[in-house]
Amino acid sequence: MNLYYSDAHTHTNPIYGLGAERIAKKFKSVGGWFMALVSLPPYHYGFMESGIEAYRKMMDLLVSEAGKIRGSGLKVRVLAGFHPAEVDEYFRRGMKLGDIMELAESVIKLIVGYHRRGLIDGIGEVGRQHYSTAPARLVVSEIILLKAMEAARDNDMIMHLHLEQGGFVTVESIKYLAGFTSINKKKVFLHHVTINEALWAEKYGFNYTVPAKYRSLKRVFEAGLRRVLVESDHIDDPKRPGVSSYPWDIPVRIKQLIDEGIINEETVHRVMVDNIVEAYDVTPP
């Protein structure tokens, strides 16, 4: 059986890092066929303005990067968002929380506009900080999350959530918010989860992405979970090489698990192809 590999959540940075073309070509050379490309905050690309124009530049760059991935022969889905870390960054710059919330609303509207033009497939990342922050900033992040859920619901968009790794309570809270907003749970992806969140995400019917780390993958596969999606969460930052991993690390980890008898080729095909086709609504390789 020919094995194909997917990256369910990754980033590229053509300004400071390798960029999509080089990443996609290298991933394809090791069997890659699909990437979910997710935006970084605008300032990661050197767009230092605090207003909506920085996000317009970011989205145009993201669309260009997606085109390079397609040009390399890979399938791609594209998501842009307002990361919870941006709430803290703009607060540190002196913005008031109300102004940050208004900016996030404008960004969500901009994303919807790009989606309606067929350029962007979803919203991500949005969510809550995974580190300690002021309670008011956490509340702002959750309000932004709710508004993003409403926009995704109204426009049939997928979304990637950046959350704390709180196991049951993390997933239970998203289950409640999804019910409150009436969004289709299959459109909601819990990003960068541990086994503790994966167990509950699977139970509740959410998609979830597991980082391409040996221990993380070993635990979810040994638990017999079926809705697994594997991500590199590569941030393409030469100052932090390999964080969280490279897309081409995915086949290395998977082959290691095959060699150890933890998974077989049929499981790999289900996770790397079948689950991606269902979750992202793409045609198989």
C-alpha cells in the first residue's frame, strides 16, 4: 500500500522562514498530499500595524502561500484568525480591551469576505490563552471565540480553536459553546490536543488535531481513537527551528509507530487520508 501523509494544521512564513513553496515541495517528496494552512498573527510577518490593514496584508499573503502549496501539487485548506495571544500583544501596546474586541470583529468580517470570494475556507486560530493572563483578557478572547463561532455557523466555515489543555473541562466548555451558538460540531477542530482532550473530543464528535510527537501519537493510537488528525503545527520561524515540528516529521513518526507494531498501514490510511477527506471535504489523492 502506498502511504500518503497529511498535515492537519501548519503555518508558513515566506518573509522570515522557508515559505510555502519550499515546505510543500519537501513535504510532497516524502508522501505529503494535504496541508491545512493557518495564519500567523500579522506581526509574525512584519506587519506591525495594530489595525485592520495589517490583517488584510496577512490574508493576501496567506492566499498567496496557499496558491504555492496548490502549485506544488498538494491539496490545501486555508484558515485565518485572531489568535488569543494577539489580545495580550495589543493590550501590551496600549490598546483598550474594547478596541481590541472591535478590531477582532472587523477581522472576522474580513475573513468572511475572503471566504465568500472563495479564498479562505475557515477561521483559525481563535480561542483562549493556554498560559496565565489577566482575567479580563481571557474574557475578551472568549467573546471573540463566540463571535467567530457565530460567523462560522452563518457561513458554513470550519474553525480551528486554540485552547488550554484542560482535559474534560476544556472540551465540555466547547461542547456548551457549540450548543449555545448552534454551530455544526463537525466544523469545530480542537487544535494541538493531548490524549486528555482527544478522548472527550472523540466522544462529543469534534474534530481534533494531535501534534506529531511520538508520545502524543502513541497514546492516542494505543487508546484506539479513530477521529485522529495529525498536525505539525510548524511555525516556520528560523529563530525557533522545528517548533512544534516539521511537516516532514509526520511520516517519520508514523513509520516509527508502524515498525513498533502500534499501528498498521490500514490505520495510517484512515488517519492520513479518510479522516482528512471527511473533516476538510477534499477529494482523496
